[in-house]
Amino acid sequence: MIKKVKASSRATAEKVWELPLWDDYCHQVRSKVADVKNIGAPMQAGSIAGGAFLKEFVKEGIPWCHFDIAGTAWADTETTSQGKVKEKPYTPSGATGNVIRLVLDLIGS
């Protein structure tokens, strides 16, 4: 699946990269009060912890991937050094639609 994701990334110019899903990270989503928890260790590999959490629900042999779009899904304004709030010059404020083109390309491939 990662080859297809990377091909769709190139085709749509929406950049992605593969993060490791090592056992050390997967261990972070274990819980003392539940099977798994939807949070990793504080300040450690949060994007990877999200993937580790989802991995717990995917049956062996089923291809899958996790797009962590939390940091890129919304474009905020920026505050200038003079304290004025303005839109960033390269993108309007609001939802970005990040990876939507990539996912559509991936589905169509």
C-alpha cells in the first residue's frame, strides 16, 4: 500500500512520508484500564501513536495506512510582529482539504 500512497502523493503534489510503527511505539497505546488508549506517551511520537492505536483494530493481512492530518487540516491566521492578525499569504484561513486529492487518487488507482 505504501507504494500506492507514495505514487498518489507524487501525482497530486501532496507530500507524505512513511513513519515507523515499531513495537516500542505500539507499546505506548497499551492501557491499565482498557485494551488500548488513544494517546501515546506525552511529547513522544504522537503521530505514530495514532497509527499504533488504529493498528489494534485492523485484521492481519489487510492493507491500511494512517494519514495524520491534525497539524495540516486547518489553516489559521498569523500574528505579525506589530500584533496585527492576518491571513497567511500562501493559503486562506479555514479547512485546507489536505490529502483529499491524494486519497481520491489512491481510491481511483
